[in-house]
Amino acid sequence: MQYAFVLGRVYTLSLAELIAVLEKADPALNLNGDPVKITEASEEVLIVETPAPLKAEVLQKRLGGSIKILQIVDTIKKRPQDSVNFALKHYFRPSTLRKQFLKEYKGKIQIGMSIYLLDPELARRPSPNASEKNPQISIFTEPKRIGMMAKKTLTESGYSVRLVLPEYNSLALASVVVTKNLLLQKGAEICILAGKEVVYTAKTLTVQDFEDYGRRDYQRPARDEKQGMIPPKVAQIMLNLSGAKAGETLLDPFCGIGTMVQEGLLLGYRMLGSDINKQAIKGSEQNLEWFRNRYKIAPGKYHFETADARHIHKLLETQKISSIVSESTLGPIYSTYPKKSEIDTNFSDLQTLYRETFKEFLKILPAGGRIVICIPAYRRGKDEYDTLPSLDWAKDLGYNCIDLISPVLAKKLKFLKLTARNTAIYDRKDQIVAREIAIFQKQ
């Protein structure tokens, strides 16, 4: 079986999470722990081959970084000079559309059309159909052309069809459009994955539940906008990078208002949260009471304590902790870029804190136990950051720094955005203090 995963905006993290999940044995997903066989990959989409069908709906809920899960239907060869619609001009036959894409549905069929690029160069060159009269014809006209081909085939076969297309200067439908137009219930989203010499056709199986992520983020009773809050999707990615098994106990020693704890519960972990700030713990308890009722979480699956992370082992002597996953304090929040002297001072203070807490974590982590943590990175410009100068302090304490992506795969997938120490950075355009996500493992 071949599946495609539409990657999120920070695609390096999305891909790292996917590999971590797909390579972990999990009967609930039909996964036996074998290495992932990657067929194609780009900034937009990852295609993998699996020995057994995946349980896409269950998998989608576990992935914070994947926007859609698609099933590959066909592979069509194309010449590099051909447009995508030219390669597909004989593809959309009534039997193909009915058998491969459409569910049995009585009424007007809703068809969505999206294109994802395996070859980014396709977006940077004019289409072969361009002319002196129409010099702007490019890949961005292809969704409409291909969509009209499919619609014409169906209408000529007696179907009533409504075609849903991406917005101007876009190639793909957002998950919100797929959901609100009921494409997966009343028809299909047909996806074209376009490479230089091959075109894949695929159908969308699932999309991220954007409404549920919104509830988990914005409808909680306690929020702390001043300190910043890790998005639920990023928390989910970090939890998946921990390698922990369902049912194991994870600790967030800088839990803030409880985002990591709530996301860990949804993934099947038992969660412990602590924070030195009493108000934060109060907010966590309020949020998790709301969350437990909203998502029907069984009692006893989580616990909070007000505690200094530098002395946390005293509270956990009877607990068996599998992994630590946390957004630690990132230091001051800035609206303008700070002076270098301020950054140096922040890094010095935080390195002292990290050294003390990681020394404490040695007392509660088992051998091989992981710490997945956010540390600050100050954005100077596009893809330029000031990061903590060194992670040698962790090695000196007895930790290995784990590559987010294996060096062999990183060398193959040159589009990935990794730091020199094989970590990845999550940020938003309006942020100066970004999150560098790093993984450590107790020796």
C-alpha cells in the first residue's frame, strides 16, 4: 500500500514525527515497527509504502504535523516538458472515477481538486501551454483544468457534479475547505502529486480536525498570552518524538497551563505536570478539569504538583517515569530584537537552569529515557537564528543528543531545514523568540 502525508508548515518537524510514529510497533495502526520505506518526498508531501493498510482515521488523530492522509491510487509517467494536465488527459474515465475515488452517494457529487508538488521547480516555470497571448499560464491554472476534465467526464455519464477548487494562486484545498464542503462524505478530494517524470493520483482519506485543535487551544478556561503557550499540534509532535509507549508515564516539569499534559492524555499516556508557579498549576487544574469532562478522560490519568524542577525527584520517588517532554522556560519575550548582550545573558542563565534540571532528571529517568524539550532561538531573519551556543553541558552530564532526522535521510532529503546540530526550529512570523526542539537520551 502507498500513502501520502501532506506535511504542515514546519515540514521538517512534520516529517520527523511521521517517521517516529510509523517506525514504532503499534497494532492499533497496523504497524509492526519496520523502517519506513519512503517513495518520494518534498516540502509539501511524503509518500511511503507500507506492507499493510493503515488505519488512517486513528493515525490522523495522533499526528500533530500532518494535514491530510491520502491513499495513492495510480502512478502515471510524464515527460519533464509536459504539463500535469497533459499527462492526465486520458486518465479520468468514468469507471476510474467511480471505482477509485467516489463513494456510493445519491445526490449532487462534490469533487475537490488539489495539486501537491514533488518537484518545486514546477511552480517556478511557465507551463508548456503558455504563449505570447497568455504568458502567465503556469502550474497554478492546473487544478481548474484537471478539475474540469474530471467534472466533464462525470456529467457526461449522468452525474450532477459541483467542483471545488483552490483559491487564486493556490494549488491545494485547505482542510477547512475539504471539511466544510463535505467532500469526503459527498464525493471526494482528488489529489495530484506532481513530479518531474511522474504524476501520482490519490484520494484524501482524512484531514486534520481544525475545529478540535481550536477547542483544545482557545476554549480552555485558563490562558496565559503574556508568557506564550505551546500550540497543541507542536505538543503532540514532541510527545510522538519521545518514543514512549501508550500507557507509560510522562513528566512535564515546566507544565505552565497544561497543554503538554492534555495532549499526552489524548495519545494514551499517563501524565504528570509540575511548575514552580502556583498560578500556573491552578490554571492547569482548571484546564484539565474542563478537558477531562470534554474528552471523557478517566480519573487518575494525570496529576499536578507545584514544584521546582531542580528538586523534582523528591516528589517522584514512587513514580516510574518513561520520558520527559516539556517546553521549558524560554526566557523573556520580546517585541523587538534584543541586544546581543541580552541574548548572551539569557543563554547563560538558561544554561545554568538546564544543567541543574537535567542533572536532577538523571535521578528519575531510566537508561535510554528521552527528554524532548523546547529551548529558545532568537530569529534574526528568514531561517537565521541565534541559538544556545552549545549542548555539550548535556553530554557532560551523561546524555546523548539524538538526531531529529537520521544523517543518512537528511543527506537524501536536502530540502529539510535542520540546524547544524540536527534539531529543528518552530516559529511563527510574528515571533522573535522561537522554539528549538531538541532530543536528549540518558546513556
